[in-house]
Amino acid sequence: MQRRRFVLNATAALATPLATPSIVRAQPAQAGRLMSAKASFRLATLARDLEQPWSIAFLPDGRLLITERPGRLRVFANGKLERTPLGGVPKVYASGQAGLLDICLHPGFATNRLLYLSYVADGPGGAVTTVARAELGVGGLRGVTPLFEALPRRSGSLNLGSRIVFDRAGLMYVSCGDRFQMKQAQDLTDLAGKIVRLKDDGSVPPDNPFVGKPGVRPEIFTYGNRNPQGLALHPETGKVWEVEHGPRGGDELNILKAGANYGWPLVTYGTNYDGSIITNNRHLDGMEDALRTWVPSISPCGSASIPATNSPTGRARCSPAHCRPLRCFASKSTASATGARNG
């Protein structure tokens, strides 16, 4: 199900832009407007008093479901935020970056009422990014069933990924951060630092790139990803676009390819947070170059596709939003561009 509007999170208020921004940084809002090189946005506050809102799902009846990281699922309906959160949400481990994160509707939600939550659960061995499926009923969720865990469990609450998107074939992609343990992104026995591809029931598609290969997790679709928090399906090509946090600099925009290695931490434009060098490699044979990199970081926290009919340029775009207030970027629709570029 395509999102009907592109929504920005801005300091715990929900704001809806009316057109797509360009690839340059937008200018600060003035008198309720945000300007970029290609478009003008009208910023309208829909709701306040949200606590760390992380994701939004658009229901066919016009309501919004909003996750709050501490573990609540809120409803925005009839022009206001409902006071009472929905019931039935699984218990989450809310610490650091962990908690209740993404929400995504099943492609057949209009008839089956199924949705998916990504969240961090705690237990023996530590915390783990989890995806559960549930049915939306009156007043809450029913039949919550965990389908996937980004094993192994480990301590810590950083770099959790946790974005969900479905492709045109009805397969589900889930982003898994490297848990702030960079070497694990290259370890194919570990789901940290990976994008996984699953069927809607959590099972592994038989054509996943590593199915049947000894010592490799069959869920893996791509690896060498640091902390991917944005996945969007391109409205024309059907390809999955991904944005991920680099360390200090080196945020990336990628187009996912089955079995591809996106390089982290062997290739990066970023440095450690103390300024020390991770690697001098900007390219290695056998690894995918980013379609775009950002130095300094923009801290990309999500992305959405904009159909050509809604774009001021007349071309479809994939737009990453990011954690710095009231800024977003848009990338051209061409999927043939290659090479990494600084932003």
C-alpha cells in the first residue's frame, strides 16, 4: 500500500509538505513555509504532545497510526490525536535508540487488516530487533505474532535499523543495524548490519541470494550496511531504495541489489566519532558504491517515494528525511546512476 502523503517528523509535531524538495538542503521555515530550490512546502501542525514518534502508517479510512518509541501506538483521526493508545502492543525494551519503531501495513491490509511492527525486545542474551505481525481490531491489536529476530541477541541499544517495506511481489524487507559493532556487518552468520528479505509470514523466500549456502543466514538480502533507517519502494522501477546512517559523515543512499555488499566498514566516507580513521577506502572491487554519500552527515531517519504526478519536476523521486529539524532531500528517479558522491 503506497503512502498517500509524505510526512515529516519535526520536534514532536507532524508536518505535511505539499511538494517534493530538491536534493539540496531546504531553508528554515518562515511563516509556516519551507523553501527549497525546486518546491515550496506549507507546514501544518497536525498533532502535538507525541513522545518520540518514530513511524506513521496511513489507513485506507484516512486515519494515521503513529508509533512512539517508549512503546505506544497512537491514532490520529478526525483532525486530532486520540488520547488513548491502542491496546495489544507487544512489550518493548525502551532504552537509548531502542523501543517501538516502525509500523507497516500488509499490502492486502484493506481486506485482511494485518500490519507489522518492528521493535526491540529484551530477554536472555540481550536485546534484539524483532518484527511481529498483528491484526488491527477495534481498540487495539489482536493475534500479535513475532515473525523475525535479528539474531544473535546482544547488549546495547544503538544502531538498530528497523525499517520495513514490501515490494511489488509482496515480499518484506527489514533493515537491521550493526548494533554499533561494525565488523558484524561483514559476518554472514550474523544478521547485524544487513537487509533481510522475508515472506509475509516470516519465512525465507527460496530465491533469496544466500539460500542453501553453508554458514550463511538465508534471510540476508544485502550486507555491509551500517544503520539503515530508510527503505522506500520506487514508484516506477519497483526497486527498493535504502538510506543509512554513516558514522561521523558518510551517510549513504543505495539501491538494493540481491546479494550485494555495501562495504561497511571496509569502505566509508566517514570517520569514527573521535575523528580517527576507520579506513581510507572509498571503493573496493566486489562492493557496491553508494548512489550518494553525505559529508557531513544528514542523519537520515526515513525515506518515502514521491510519484511523478506529485513531483514539481514531473519525475518520480525517493526522498530521505533526516533527524535535523525541518530538512529533507530528494533524489532523482534514475536508477542507472553510479558512483559515490559527497553532499
